[in-house]
Amino acid sequence: MNTENIYIHNVNDFVAMRKAGSLTAKILDALKNFIEPGISTEDINEFCHRMIIKNDAVPAPLNYKNFPKSVCTSVNHVVCHGIPSEKKILKNGDIINVDVTVILDGWHGDSSRTFAVGNINNKILSLLKTTYECLLIGIENAKPGKKIGDIGYSIQKYAEAKNFSVVRDFCGHGIGKKFHTPPSILHYGSIGEGVEIVPGMFFTIEPMINIGNWQVKILNDGWTAVTKDKSLSAQYEHTIGITENGNEIFTLSQNNSDFPINTI
Ligand code: MF3
Ligand code: CO
Ligand code: CO
């Protein structure tokens, strides 16, 4: 633990996170061929729940602060924390973020990807690509010698140059034996701000990027975050560990579908 209450992990902890992270990725990898027009977000919840349990893990969202389901499913203008429902049927042209967090042997793997349902138009494709690139740029800046604020600064700069906006109300987080710990990883901000990044830190980077403006509101269910202007929102998330020279991505896809969109 350093002065900012940020836990510094050891090599054994990296081994444990590799396992939790790769299970998380395996579930997201399997979703690529499962998601299609006509299925419900509850179908996705059940698919993930079964796969998590089968692999001797626990779905972290279920009953977390009273969240009622095993994954978050956020469709179109839903920014994050969408609650799976059998009433929400996916249709051609939709986008959906599925956010999977597993607990394996006591360790959390947290990752999300935005998928296309059928065919999407070029504007939406550009939102998805930019959001994924924001995640990669954030990861590039997550290394010893940099500050936590450098991550958000680099993401905001890239997103706004493409005329998209960065959601302010939700951020990445420290992770490990607990789901959400310090530090908060903002996806916007100023260069050189915040604590120094050092080896052994585990955290997520999970930018939410909107086509319209960044304002969001929470629906009456107490969870679902939507864009105020109803514009589309996308998100990609990885869990990473800081190493001596850079970082290790614990939640990397095993079949190259970190960005699960077929581009021609
Ligand atoms: N997985 C989300 C994150 O990236 C948190 C979901 S909390 C829940 O931090 F309760 F909605 F599941
Ligand atoms: Co997270
Ligand atoms: Co998540």
C-alpha cells in the first residue's frame, strides 16, 4: 500500500490476475458469435452467467450494490450499467456493450466490448473505432514515469479531435481482490496530474465516448446511465497491471477480437 492507498501487487498476484483476466476475455470472445438480431439482453446475461459458473468463477456484478444481473448490457444511447432484460430485443444496426467481471480464486477480471448487431453505418463504425483507439492510447500512457492524469489527457485529446465527447461521470478503477479500489482513472483531464504510475498497480481503463455531448443521467432503476441528448455511446475496457517497462493487459482476447467488429 502506498500513500494514496493504492495496493502494489507482487508476481503471484500477476499470475492470479492473468487467470481471471483470460476467463473474462474468453467469455467476451464467445459473445461475438452469439450476438445477433432477435436475441434479448437477458439471453446474453444467461449465456455469460452459465459460462462464468462453468469455469468455477463468480459473476461480480450479481448483487453488487444490489445490481440484479450477472453482466451489464448497454444498448445504443445507454452509456453503461444497463440491466439485462428479456424485453430488450436486439435489432439490426444496434450497438451493445457487454461488461463482464468475473471473480476467479478471489481475483477480479473486468473487461467490456461494444459489439455491432448486424450491420452498422459508417458514423457508428467511426464511434466504435475511436472508442477502442481511446482505450489503446490510454493503455500506452499507463506506464512507470507517467502520471494517472496522462491517461485521461491522452484519451480526451484523441476523442475530441474526432469531435466525440468523453463521459465524465464514470471512470476506471483500481482492481484486484476487490472490484473497485483507488486509484480512479479519469478518461479526461490534464497532463502531469495525479499520482505517479508505478509497477504493481492493477487498474482498469474504460473510456465511454459519445457522438453528442458528454452529459449523462441515471434512469429510475437506479443503474442505467444514458446520454441526456440520446446520442449513441460506446465503451471498451481492459484490466491491466503495471510492469517495470510498461504494462500487461490481463483481459486480452484469445482470438484477436478485442475489437469485435468486422471491418472490410
Ligand atoms: N463492470 C463495471 C465496471 O467496469 C461495474 C459494474 S457494477 C454493476 O466497473 F454493479 F453494475 F455491475
Ligand atoms: Co471496470
Ligand atoms: Co467493467
